[in-house]
Amino acid sequence: MHAKTAESSKTILTDLVLPSETNPLNNLFGGELLARMDRAASISARRHSRRIVVTASVNHVAFNRSIPLGSVVTIEAKVSRAFKSSMEVYIDVWIEDRESGECIKANEAIYTFVAVDETGRPVAVPEITPETKIEKERFDGALRRKQLSLVLAGKMNPNDATELKALFS
Ligand SMILES: CC(C)(COP(=O)(O)OP(=O)(O)OC[C@H]1O[C@@H](n2cnc3c(N)ncnc32)[C@H](O)[C@@H]1OP(=O)(O)O)[C@@H](O)C(=O)NCCC(=O)NCCS
């Protein structure tokens, strides 16, 4: 299987914040943003693998900035690293200023998807070749994050999490 670039999995989803999607402070409801990010990230993982993909884990979400009603929100998702059947997808969320058109980073998240066959069994995916500085940084940290996610899910013994342990030694 040939390696693919991270760029070839890039997925951009732009949409408005409507009243039914807000909390009592008139900001985007967190669960709505999680769903939008999940959609964009799943398309990205599907573009990379050309397979059915399922969300295995939400590894990290930072709601750094609230997103007001009426905002134009752009979600950019890219596969940062592919392992055997799993893919880490990095998501950046931007709000566009109505007058200047300037995009401000609002949030970011990291999801893990697994490629599966028609019966739901994991299948192999192509590797990722990172090209830009940020793609390389995200690729380099992905194994550590995978190990942390597996340890937290009770699927890996902490003693086997070599990359993770290396952070503290
Ligand atoms: C995700 C799923 C396919 C994994 O199946 P599994 O039987 O645990 O399979 P494996 O143990 O072989 O794991 C498959 C891959 O997922 C990875 N994985 C599993 N759980 C993970 C987690 N919590 N965090 C990160 N990676 C995880 C494994 O490391 C493995 O990666 P690799 O093949 O790249 O090395 C299975 O748990 C599933 O179908 N879950 C439900 C998915 C779903 O319905 N999502 C929608 C939300 S409700």
C-alpha cells in the first residue's frame, strides 16, 4: 500500500451558527461543535483510507474560545498519522470575522478513527507522509497520544507505553 500525504486527506467544513445550536449564552453548544468536528474528521479519515471508518476515540478537545451565534465557523481536518488500522485526525476550528474576513483560531481537537470492513473488522490503511513543519510535529507526537489513549481506555499496560514514558524520563 502506497503512503499518502496528509494534505490529500484535508477536509474543510464551513457553516453558520444558528439559534437552535446555541447555549443560554448564545454561543455554539459544545456538543454541536463535537458533532461537526466528528463529521469533518470522519471524511478526512475516509479520504485517507478509502474505507468505512468509525470513531474509536476523542483524544483531546480544547474549547479555548466561545463561538457566538451567527459566526461563520470553518473546521479543517487532516490525518496526522496512520498506524495499522487506526488514524489520528487533527482538527482546527476557525471563526471568520464578519467585517475583515480574518480567521481566528477558536478550538482544536484530536480524534482517532479506525478503518473497518463491511463486518466492522479493522483493516489496514496506508501510511502518512508528513510534508509541512506542523504536519511533521503532529506526526511525531501521534504515537505518544495513541499510547495515552490506549492506556486511558484500559487497552494498554502503562509499562508498555514506551513513547509516553519517555516524556517523563
Ligand atoms: C474502534 C473499534 C473498531 C476497535 O476495535 P477493536 O476490536 O478494539 O480492534 P483492535 O484492538 O484491533 O484495534 C483496532 C485499532 O484501533 C486502535 N484503538 C482501539 N481503541 C482505541 C482508543 N481508545 N484510542 C486509540 N486507538 C484505539 C487500536 O490501537 C488499533 O490500532 P492499529 O490497528 O492502528 O494498531 C471497535 O471498538 C468499535 O467498532 N467501536 C465502536 C465504534 C463506533 O461505533 N463509533 C461511533 C461512536 S458510537
